[in-house]
Amino acid sequence: MPLAAVLDAGGLYPLPLRDTLLRVAETELYTAYWVSESSTRSSATSSPTVAPAISRHRLTDAMSRTFDVLAAAVASDAQAVVT
């Protein structure tokens, strides 16, 4: 059974790293799982005139995203998380 890893969208940002991670997954050395970035985005919009609300909104988004990635890791029984 190959290693299972959850790939966070931040870890897939640099093209060479994304290419390497996905090509290695194609060879079945590990099974790649990831959380769709659109599923972790908040539907709330932020206004540039309300700085404290933006900060709370960004913190809440970051925390929500972290928990989504953690939930994906637990659900997939992943041994690694790449962020």
C-alpha cells in the first residue's frame, strides 16, 4: 500500500514543485489527495474600509483552511501533509 499524502494548495503553488509531486504520484509511489481551494473559500466578502474585519476574516479563513486540510488528512488516512 503506497503512502498517502494530502497536498495543500499552498504546497502546489510553485510550478516545478507541483509538477514533481504530481508526477511522482502518477508513478504510484504515493497517493495524492487535496482539498479544492474553492471549497475552503468563505462566501463572505470583505470591505477594504474595515481593516479589523478583514484581519478577522483572513484569520478565520486561514483557520478554516487548516481544519479542512486536517480533516482531509484524517479522512484519507494520510501519513503526510504537504503545505
